[in-house]
Amino acid sequence: MIFIAVLVAVSATLVYRRDGLDGVLKILTHDLWLFGEILPRVLAGCLLGAFITEILPHEKVSRSLGPNSGLKGLLIGTAFGAILPGGPFTAYPVAAALLTVGADFGATIAMVVSWTLIGYGRAVAWELPILGTDFTLWRIVISLPIPVLAGALGRFVYVRMYPKGEPS
Amino acid sequence: MTMSALIIDISLWGSVLVLGIIAFRRGRVVVVSAAREGAMDFINIVPRIALGVIGSGYIAAVIPPEIITGWLGPDSGWLGVLTAVIAGGLTPGGPVVGFSIGAVALKVGGGSPQVIAYVVAWALFAFQRLILWEIPFMPAKFVWFRAAVSVPFPFLAAALAMAIGKP
């Protein structure tokens, strides 16, 4: 937090010295507008996370997404990340909720990585118009194995880092 | 843009509504406590998001895209892939910035495997998104672990792109 605050302050000062007060205010109004737009979605994401924590049966989640869920758990995480609607304001609270209700690091990694790499939201809204259909489709095809592999690597490293389970 | 924003909002609040109804059928207490929990999370996160969103414009403004594009030189081989991965991790700003830099790099003759590596690295561990979005919502230990585990995969994506000769 402090690191970011310092980084922002330094950057804002640089912008001020380069573009004057006008430059600083222009960015500020643009970002304030963006913030106002995002705020209700952040609320929705937090509510989504809280409801999931409350509703999902913990034993069932730890069976299908826990440390012993095998390849199936990683595939479920991948599928879930790929279909999850919304942006970072949904993906991260939902992923945090999954961790709380018994998913392991591996399955949660598969979900988050799948959301960033093969989730349709960002690809359709931004990548397709900017980078074109050909590039985007091949990029997604190439990315298909990555969520499962990243989740598997996560599990592999995790059990070696914490052989006695998660430290508290 | 507005259309896709509308679709996002509808599917988002629709999901909240559906889950809220499911929780309500478990009992009123469940909904109220979950809603209170979610609202508390929201209140705790807002200052960090505020700093991130309102501040990120300044960070993006002082790192000119030309610097990053220059790193993705034409057919630069594995060294180019490595610089692309580092550039992806360092790229500030939202989705427009990352994809636009990729598009510019392609136009000025950057190799496809390098641009793939750049886009994948940026999607997996752009530092600004890790710090501003992922850490406020998730346990920091998980975030760093996930980012570390993700490091090999932009290289794998570049290797696959070279192997199949696409895009």
C-alpha cells in the first residue's frame, strides 16, 4: 500500500513537472470517472464472494477442488475460470471465497490463470478489436493447456514447500 | 464498449441475485450475514482500489509505451522472448495498454512468439494488477505463490507458437 502510494505520488509529480496542473487534472478526472464506474461492480464482486462462501458446502468443495482432487479438480477450476463473468472485481473475490471454502492453491491457481488467459470477457471486449481475430484465437489455443499445467505445478511446489500442510 | 459493459453488469448483478435467492432459501439470517460480510469486504477494499484506479493513470503516463515496444524487437529469438516476458510484467495500466502495445509491436515487425510471450506474461503477472487488484482481494501469500508458479508459462507459450508457426 505504502509502496504504491509513493509510486503514485512520484508519478503524479513527474506528470506535473512535464504537463503542468492541466495534465494532472486531466488524468485525475478520467480516473475518478473510471473509479465511479467500477465501484458498483466491486460491491457486486464482494457480495458474490460472500454468498459463495456462505452457500457452497465446504466438504463438497474440498472434495472436488481440494488438494486431493487430482486432474479433475484442476479441470473444474479451469472451466470455472473460463466461464466466470466480469472483470478482476469478480474473479479475485470469488477465488478468495473458493480458498476459504476448501479449494487448494492448485485448483485456485487453475481458476485465476484460466480467467486471465482463456476467459472470454477480456478477449472479446479488448483483445479481439485491438489485436485481431487471428492473433487472439491462436493466442487462446496456445494458452489452453496453461491453467491446468500452472495448477499442477502449483500443487507440486506447494506440497514440497509445506509438507505438513499450510502454515498458519 | 457500452454494450459489453451493460452485459457485464447484467450478468454480474444477475449472479448476485441468483446466489442471494439461494442464500435466502437457506434462511433470512444467512442472507443478512453474507450481505454484511460482503459489504464489510467492500468497505475495506475501496480505499485500496481508489488508490489503484485513481493512481494508475499517473503510473501509466510516466512509462511511455515506446520504451516497451522497443523491447519487443523483430525476430529477436529467445532473448527477445525473455525481454518480452519482463516487459509484460512491467507494463502498467489496464487491458487497452497491454493489448495496444502488443499490436504496435506486431506492426513494427515484432515476432509473433515474442508478442505472444508478452501478452501472456502481462496477463499472468503484470505487477500493477497484482498489487492493485489481486492482493487487496486475496491472501498475499497466494498471490506471490501464483505469480511465481506462472513464470515458466509465457516461455512455454512462445515455444508452442514457434513450434506450430502460428499466428
